Amino acid sequence: MSVKSICVFCGSSFGNNKIYREKTEALGRLLAVKSINLVYGGGAVGLMGVLAEAVMKNGGTVTGVIPELISGKVEHINLTRNIVTKDMHERKKTMYELADGFIALPGGIGTIEELSEVYTWQQLGYHNKPVSLYNINRFFDRFTGFLDHAVSEGFIKPVHRNRLIISDEPEELFKLLDNYSGETIDKWS
């Protein structure tokens, strides 16, 4: 599968460790070099802003998708394309439709919610796009530990757990995304 447009979920804060900013900026440069369009939440704050600015500074393309309520409250970056939606539901739907795959970076509740939704939709068969974690500074280890616990307790099938792509290196992450089969696995059988 060739990823030409990637939706990235990440924090509207920087986090307490400079590695989050550094690795996010490196990912942005790589997206630009690989000519992969970034689809993201549209603001200039936190890791979201770092990522979008890195893509734009390096000649890449960025599509920001932001709801009206938030649009008036945050700073903006001059993007390739900016879409303002009426609410969060329309925002997520638009982001999901524009992307060939998904990457979650460190973030808070919103990041986990967006990641969980696209991962659930993949499991249910609403899409067959790759879902991945850029595990900077082992940020997602406890989340993946929870998923492993849910498998051992019989709440997630191993086949669905194993579809989540995880790496702490962006080059490897993109190789895994490109090698994703896109096969739909029936949750109900």
C-alpha cells in the first residue's frame, strides 16, 4: 500500500521532554521529503504546530482540519489547505476520509480518543487503512500493555491487536505502513 496522505494525531501541548518536539519535527521533515501530505488538527499549538511547521518549512503539503469552535481560539499556520468544520464529528470524518493511513504521536485524551476510534473502525471493517503509533520515548508502552492485557483477558482478538503498527523510528514506521496488506479481517467470525 502506498501512503500518499497520512492523518497524524498528536498533542496540543509539547510534553515535558524535549525529545517529543525533536522527534515530531524529524517526522515532519520526513513527510515532506517523502511527499506525503499531512492531514492534522489544524492548529499551531504544541506538537501539532511543530509537525505542521516542519512539513511546510521543508516544502511539503499540509491539510489542517479544525472545527469552528476551536478555530477562533488557537493560532494558525499558513497551510497548503485549511478546512473549517462545524464540529468535532465532522472534523474527524473529514480527516479520516482524506487520509490513506494514521499515525498517533504522544498526546492527551484527544489523541487517544482519535486513535481508538480509527483503530476500532479498522477492527469493525469500516476501513482497511493502517493505524500506527510513533512510540517516541516509549510513550505508548502502557497503552500497548493495556491492549495486550485485553487480549489475554479475551476482549481483543490477537489478529486485531497485531494489526496496530508500532515503531520508535520514523523510517521503519513508513516501511511498515507501506507494507501493510490492507486486508479486511472480519471481527464477527
